[in-house]
Amino acid sequence: MPEAILEVKSLRTVFKDKHKELTVVDGIDFEIGPNEVVALVGESGCGKSMTSLSIMQLLPRSAEIAEGEVRYRGRNLVGMKNKEMAKLRGRHISMIFQEPMTSLNPVLTIGMQLTESIIRHLGVSKVEADTRADEWLKRVGFPEPARIRREFPHRLSGGMRQRVMLAMAMSCRPDLLIADEPTTALDVTIQAQVLDLIRELLKESDMSVLFITHDLGVVAEMATRVIVMYAGQIVETTDVRSLFQKPMHPYTKGLLNSTPRMKGDIEKLIPIAGSVPPAGMYPPGCRFADRCPLAEAVCRAEAPQLREVVPGHRVRCHLA
Amino acid sequence: MTAPLLEIKGLKKHFPIGGRFNKKGAVKAVDGVDLAVYPGETLSIVGESGCGKSTVGRLALRLMDSTEGEILFEGTNIAGYSQRQMKPIRKDMQCVFQDPYASLNPRMTVGKALAEPLIVQQKMGAAQAMKRAEELLEVVGLRASATALYPHEFSGGQRQRIAIARAISLDPKLIVADEPVSALDVSIQAQIVNLLGDLQQKTNVSYLFISHNLSVVRHISDRVAVMYLGRVVETGTKDQLFNNPLHPYTQALLSSVPEPDVDGKRERIMLRGEVPNAANPPSGCPFHPRCPHAVDRCRTERPAFREVEPGHSASCHFI
């Protein structure tokens, strides 16, 4: 097994105030190898975005990592000095978010924002940085990069902004790209363009990607391996093919059954009953037991462990 | 054939740009739309952001005034009706919006929010209206005791159920549902899609379902209209449209949806560029700058919207 780019070990992230601590990411373990695309899937509030912010050490002030390690090429990022972390961010680990408008500075031109990280991380001259910025803008599909560099973010459409974000994230050739719902706010034809672009960029580098999404269609299209999260925990993880063909956790099966399809017969959707319990209100046994059609007495009494059921396929379920 | 419940003819909505003294043209959000919704059916309008689909819904409900065209509700043109003339018709046409957080008054208990339209429109007494509110909550799968709670005490999916309970409270003939499941997680989305289907079977209500989510539309619709830049470019029954899309835009749109399935190679039609500005739409066929098949004729001549097979129409020179 080649050396992992990223290792997350027993990560526990909490929201904290004077009176109480609320665990939102509860003991997450995973690795990302070179050139792997790992999808982190789950519904609102499952902790997938808090996991990505924990990796980047970008948690909001009210949250902190209570336990665990995040190792990038062996170096633990938890507790790393901000100055050190800033050298990694944007250079070795980049991130793109759902809403590109909130990630771009509205009063600076695209060019200023794009060259800033190139100058800072790669130590090249302004002129050289402009040339590299132009190359990347061309790469993400702007035929006239010099014109785009002079534009302000509000002059661009959502799809164009997300492509600028991608150019910015890629400009220092990072090893790891964290993409948090990068196409969720885009129209489907534009989403197809952006996904296609990410795939092409992957082909010509050995970058790894952590792709955070709630859309199983996007997972099937992009990922090599999938991690399904529910209520702050990993409930199932395996390669993408097994996940869609032999899902084992009842929650994963529920997600697949409730997703409407574009092909095949139109069957009535089978929803998952109830809704996700809020953090801090999890039931004592299996956190999915109240919504699970198969739940037995043991599920309500005892919390299941994540265990390897077949090689490479881990499931957190007593009945798997 | 039965008469349509709602029929829209040549509907236009132009938003002027600039002030009163320096007019700079107009955004043609809706630019000549014809649609019909029959009793008991679901007609979906699909399209991407800015295609005008939500505006059509708002115009049909008379939540905004149209620039031109007719809106026939049960055969009567209501396009020019005043708000007072609209009031008796409002109970027959209701709406459900995308964001259930924004459509419920945070300072009103759910019971009050549900009882109010009953008191106003059906002149019910307060106690009777509250009792009916409890029944409505049970119809949409919530507990009757929920009448005493405030909207913030519910999850997003539950709030959308409350919004639906309010929409059906006056036994409307038409519900305009504008992206009603787009803000919901997929497991909850399926609950709401099923609920809308069950209600239609029980009450024979018609839906004008506005959505960008094509796989949801495939599950819920009888007929589908595809909009692009303020116009309908293709309509057909669900099977016609999804199995045999004729317009190149519909074809591209359908092929762009990622399918949660690892087998089955798909041919993806990648569109160039983005949707043009509706203030300055392209000449000829408005889709030509992005169309993979465009020829000179498409740049100059606007294609007619014509019927290709019974019930299936599209506007393209090459069909």
C-alpha cells in the first residue's frame, strides 16, 4: 500500500460553550491514498462538512477538535501553529466550497485573488504569476483569461465563479483537494461542465480529492471510494462499485431507495421514516435504530462498531 | 377531452431595466408561454435558473401582474382581475414554496397558521377551524397536538408538511408547487413526493410543479414543459419527454443528470457556455449559441413551436 496522503484518526469534533459540549463528529477514521477520489456522503447535519473543516483547521470559533489526529503525509495538523498551517493551505491542501461568491473577495479583482496565492506560495514575480494565472484560467475554460483577471466576482455567473475557484485551488498544484458540495448550487448543465473539468484535472495530475456531497449521482460519477456518514459517525465505507451494487447498511440502502432515478421503471420512492436526530439527542444504541426498518432489540440496546464485513467493506450495523 | 383547469396563452412578463427616465430595455423573464393544466394532473415546468419557470407560477397565481397574455382559470380570464376580484378564486389556487422556513410566520403557532385561511375564506368559527387544523396535520402525517407548536420546533421536512397542509386546507383545485422538495434531504424529499402523490389521488387536485430536479419531475409528473430563456421549448407527456426528447436542449438537460448507478455508460451531451442574458436574448433560435447542431438558419430564423406527435411539441428547425 502506497503512503497515504491524508490519514484521519479517531477524529472527534465538538461545539463547545460554557455549559456543554456537543459532539458533531464522533470518532471518524479514514485515509486517502494518492490519486484517490473519496466521497464523503450524508444528509444535512451528519458532520461531513465539519469533518472537512477539521481537516483544514478552519473550524468556527465555537468548535474544536477534542480528540484525534489529522495527518497530512505523516504530519499531524491538529494543534499545528497557524503560520505553519497557512503554508500548507492553498499550497498542498486546497479547498473549494459550495457558494463561490462567499469564498471570493467582492472588492478585489479575480486576477488579484488568483495571483496572491501563487506569489505567496511559489515565490514567483508578479508578471510570472499573471502568466500562470492565465494558464489556469484557460485550463478551466476561459478563452480570454486576461479579461477575466480584470473582472470583479459579481460580474461572473455562478458556474464561472466556481471555475475561478477551481483555478485558484489548482494554481499551486496541491496534493489534496477538498471539494465541499462544489456543484450543489449550480444548474445541471453547468454542474456537468464543472465535474468534467475536475475529472480532467485529475487525469493529468496525481492529486487526491475528498469530495463532500449529498448527491449520490455525483458520487457514482466521481468517486473511487465512498464513506457514508450518519449522525456524526461513519456507517459504511467501501469502493464505489460495492456501495451501489451491494450496499450493506440499512441507511445506505434507504438513501438509494429514496433517490429518484432517470432510468428504468418508475417505482414509488421508498423514503426513510422520520428524520435525523439532532446532535446530542442520539439514541443509546445504534443511532439509526429509530428509523431503521430492520431494527431489533440489540440495536436499541448496544451501539454497533464499524467492522469489516467483507475485505475492504466496513459497516456499522449489528445485522450486517 | 375535458376542459383545462388552468390555461395560459401568450403569457409575457417583461421587467424594465433602468429608471423611469433612462429606460434600458427589459428582461424578458417570460416571453410568450402557452400551457394548460387539466383537472387531476401534474404538469411540471423544468428548466435552469433564470429560465422564467418560477415567474410563470407567480403570474398564474396572480402574485404579480403579467405584461401580456391570458390566464384562464376554469375558462375565465383572470389576467386583469383586481385583488378583490381574485379573493373568491384564491381558495381554489394555492401554493407551496421551496423554503418552508420563509413561508410560515415564526410568531404564529402552526394551529393558528392553519386555522386562519379557514376563518377568512370559509367563515368557520375559531374552535371549528382549530379542529380542522388538527385533522389537516394528521392528513399530512403529523400529530394533531402539533397545532400548539411554533414553526421553529419542526424540521425542514415537517415544515414543508405544514405548508402542504395549509395549501390543501381549502380544498383547492390547483396547487402551484415551486421547488417544494429542493431544500430537503433526499430521504425527506421522497416522503414529500409520496405525500403529494397520495393527496392528488385522494382529492384530484392538479399540480403545477416547478422544479429544476429532473429525476423528481420524472417521478411526479403526467406532462412536462421544458423552458429556456422565457419560452417553452418542448412539451410532452412524461414518457414522450423522458424517453424521446426532441429538442437539443432537453436532450442535453436529461443527459447532464448524474445517475446514482455505476454501470451503464451514458452519452453526455456537454453544452458550451452558459444561459445568455434574458435582457438581450440571441437572435433566431435562443438556444443556438449553445446548441451542438446549430446551423446558419438557427441564427436568423426563430423556429416555430409545432406538434410532432399527438401531445408532443417542440421548437427546433430539425425535428
